[in-house]
Amino acid sequence: MVITNGFEMQRLIFDQSPYFIFLCLATGIGYAYLLYNQHYAWSKRTNQVLFALRTIVVSVLAFLLLGPVIKLIANEYEKPTWVFVVDNSNSVNEVIDSISLGRIVSSINETRDVIEKGENQVAIKDLFGSEEVNIHAHVPASDINRAIQNVVNEYEGKNLGGIILVSDGIYNSGLSPLYTPLRIPVYTVGIGDTTERADLVLKNVDYNKVAYQGNKFPVKAQVYVQGIEDAAISVTISKDGKALATREINSAGKALIDFDFLLEATEKGIQRYDVAIKAVSQETNFRNNASSIFIEVVEGKKKVLLIAAAPHPDIKAIRSVVEKNSNYEFIVHIPGVTNTDADMLKPGAAELVIFHEAIDINGKTWALYNTLSKGPSSVLLLIGTQTNIRQLAANGVPLQFEFRGQWDEVTPIINNDFRDFTFSENSNGVFVRYPPAQVPFGKFTFPGKAKVLLYQRIGSVVTDRPLLLTWEEGNRKIAALIAEGVWRWRLSEFADNGNTTAFDELFSKLIQYLSTLDEKKKFRCFPLQGEFSDYEPVIIESQVYNELYELVYGNNIQLQLRDESGVITNYNYTTSPGSARYRIGGLKEGVYRFKATTKIDDKVEEVSGQFLVKSQSIETQNLTADFQLLRQLANETGGKFYTTNELSTLGAEISAIKTPQLIHSEESFNQLINLKWVFFLLLALISAEWFIRKYMGSY
């Protein structure tokens, strides 16, 4: 914060009544009178000076005994700050040449100087909040609303005069800036080209990300037609340079045309399909005519069987997560309620069996539990208020509770030592706002080999009691979620954020983790996610285990990466504690297949896999500047719209606005006796009196 000016106000405060000042003065006068009322050898004028000096010294010393305190009030004035938010997205760079962009930057700097002369402060930021604004940068998306909100949040409690948004008005990420109420004015400066060009835009391609080998899958391509009244529009889908299907439709004055295709999934793995619009003669922008889609072709669905004694909202919450992934088939069996194929209730029919209220108090699912829990499938136990807690250990569940019929309310917190899969960085920030779930009150024992994913948090206190834990039995995994009412978590997150990302991530990764039966390999190497953007690094994690399956470090990893064209790139790195991940940046869009090798006990271990890098091309979808949005935003917030030629007018008008300065007051207290100048004043007075007396021949 830059402080323009300020002043200090001092006030003297007494512990005793201020009337004691007169007593201090009387004491000083009396002492001086007794000392200098007698016969003296110097002149009367000198005697008066000595009398005054002794009176002042004694009065001040007596006054200091009263313990006076100085109250200091320092007022500082903060100038109003105006923040430029400069759009440095691809849509700006596509239509404005570098020379014109340079002129815009110069005009912004000149306007800043004008505004600062009007008793204001000025800051310049880009869409991501960086103060090192590079308008020539190629930011892959425009989130104007978030950029404005970041400024408002950063200057909360400070003297924010207003925001000056320099943009083309095109947003393709986040909410519309018109939907968020603002209490500060937003002045907008329109840049870019508002001319509507003749253009064909591949607006959207709808498809399922997963298809099953041998099946046909639909693809719908939406083409936006702009400035072309009557023309034959042709869309082709190709793979490996070979056209698979082509459709042609006459635009006939339509603004949006749907092209439907039905393709066959033949090869396993991630497959790339290119969707392209055939250009017409009137077009000038061809970058938005094509896109690539990536579809994972798998052999078949994994089956997840949930067995419950009665319907419950927790079942619906978990079902909503599982059914989002087309790799899974979710079957619910409630005895006496649902009709389930008998073959699905046999051991090994499903990769994962979930028991809701495992060992229920009414015994409806005991027989199924005793049959399926001993099979080859992994098991997830959901323990709640209808679970017969005391019968868990008797039925082979290695959990023993000190249960006295009481229930506690807890929220989840991530165990940072869990390494089998990762959570998003902000997950705990979402979890802390979840409503509490019910868990058995008191401590309990669990297998020593168990891995804890989540701990129980009671209020703000993190306990050492697991909320979600997992352990292995042979080649399968067993997990227990000791909580009832998790359905409230999903509803709460949607109410707060408009999505259920953290809840869905927790349960989708848990289901995937449990339903995957891993072999006991000493070397694992995998990408942290299946799909990366081309502007972020690809992260590969490597794990090496010893004979006891404990993590060890120091192994040299050789990583071979092959792109779609067959070009191979080799990487080499060594694992170490806290550095088991390798980052690869600068990869272009496409499917990459990797092979990682390392040597363990003189034996070469090998792991292979694949991942996808996808480019962000939404900025080229629309290049027509939206000045109407900028005008509406300015009008709704009390600002004003300008063009780049009017930046000088903008600077003059803002500098003329008399925005009140913000006053920051700070109080401090100090005893008068602690001030150095008081000591030196008394020393000077005593020294002066002593010198005069010695000079006059006295002592």
C-alpha cells in the first residue's frame, strides 16, 4: 500500500486525577522556595533563573510519578486504486497484429500516467492476475468473470476505485461477467474486430469418451454457420488419414446444423478421430473448421454389485458417481425389493461388491455377505446406523469397536501419507464444508496393514480414527467406509459450488482403485491422469518396491515415449524421496504410448501404458468481438464504455473523479517516562542549574 500523506495526533492520558498536576507544580515551587529564599551571593535575576529551573525539574519529576501515558493516533490516507484488467487471450492475438497491440499497450501506459496524476494509484493485470502483462501471450481461454472477481477479492478491504477492462468481450470459460453483481464501477475498453465474417465453425462435437470393442458409437458434430446463406456444408470424420464417413447438408439459411455419424470401434486403446468441415470460398478463418476427438475403446464393462438391506439416499449418491463412467455397470440388489439376475449373486460375477450397512441388524444380507465376501471380488463395506457393529468381527470383518450405542458426527480429511492414488489440491477445502456424517462413537481397532485414505475430523479437531481405510487380502482389496449420510456431502457441495467434483473424484477413484485387481509387481509406472492439456506438463509417477513391498528409492528409470507418428523420445531419471514424479512439457496433441524400464535385483522390470494430450482451441471458435457485452457490463456497474481511440478521454475522466481516500487509523500507547527526550530535557535543566551555581561560586 502506498501512503500519500498522513498525520499524527497525540493525547496525554493520566492514571490519576489531572488535578494532581497542580500539586506537582506546588511541590516544585515549594522546593525551589526553600532552596533559593535564603541569602544568595548572586544577582536577583540569576536567582530567579535558578528558582525557575529547580521548579521545572522538581515539578516534572513529581509529574512523572503520576504515570502519564501518551496516546498516539496515526492516520494514514490510502489513495483509490484503479486496476486495468488486460485481455491477453488468443482471440485478441488472432485478429490484432503485433504493431497494433504495441500501440494499445502504449496507450494503456499513457492512460495510467494520467490517472496517477489525479491522486490515484494504478495497477495493471492480465486475465490470470499476473502483473507482468504480456498482451502478446497466447492464453488458451478467456474467463473474464474470474479475472474481475480475482481483483475484487485481492483488494477486499482496500480502496478500490474501479476496474478498467480492456477486452474484446469474448468469454469462453466460466460464467458471464454480467451474472455477478459488483459494487464497484467497471469501465470497459473494446479491442478487436466486431465485423461478422463469413465463417463455418465446428461449434461442438458430442461423443462418448468410452466405447466397447466391436460396437458402434454415435458422434454428433454441430456446425455454426455465419454469413453464409446458401451453401453445401460437408463434414468428414477420418482416422489415420483415412476418411471413415462424410455427410453433406445444405445450409439453407440455418445458423446451426447437426451432423450425425455412427462409427464402429475396432481397435483397443485410445483412438483418435479427426472431424473436419470442408472450407467454402467465402471463409477467412479456417482454424475453427477442424477438431480431434479421442475415444477409449475397451473390451467390456466392469460390474459393480451393491447389496443393501433397504433403500437409502447414500446408495443413490454412490450410484450417481459410478454411472457417470461408462466403463462400469452398476447393479443394486435389495432382498425383497429388486429382481436381480441370480448369476450376478454368485462369487466372482462382479469385480467389486459393495455391502451397504454390512452385517445389517435384521440379518437380511448376512447369507450373501458370507458367500460373496469369500469370493475373488474386491469388497467395499459401508458401515452405518443399521449395521450390527458387535457382529462384524464374528463375520470375518477385522474391525472391533468399543461401541456403546452412541454415534458421533464427523467430516473427512485426507491422509497425506496415502499414496495409491491422489486427490485434487483443494479437496480438503471442500471437505471441511461438508455436513457431518454419523460414525460409531469411540475408538476401534483395524488391521495393522490397512492404509487410511480419510481420517475423522470432529469440528476442527483431526483425530487418528480412520473414516475410510483399505487393506489387501490376496489379490483383492477390501475397504471400509465408516460413515452414514454421505449423500448430504454431495448435495452440500453442489449447493456451494454448483458441482460435485470433490465428492465424485473421491468415490470414482475409490471404485476404480478397488475394482482393479493388481498383480504384485515391484515396479509401477503410470501417468497421474489419463488426459492432459497441451499447456500443462505430463506427470509420470514411478514406484519401486522391495521384497516386503516397501517403497525404495534410487532406481534409475528409463522412459520411452512414442507419439502417433512413431517418433520415439527417451528420458532418464532417478527416483528419490519426494521426487518420484517426472514432468514432461511441450507435448503436442495426440495419443502417446510409453514404456518404462528399471532394474531390480539384476532383473529388468517393464511397464507400459498410454495417455492423451489434448489441445485447447476454444479461442479460435469465435473471433468476433462482443462490444455489446462490454457496454452492458459498464452500464450495469456504473462505468462507461470506450474504444481504444478514446483511452485518453478515459484517463482524463477517471482522474477527474473525486474518489474519497480511505483512512487507516492506528493507536499506540507509551509512558511519558520512557521517552528519551524527557530524560535529556531533565538532564539539560539540572546541568544548567549546576553550571550556573558553580559559575557563581556556589556548590
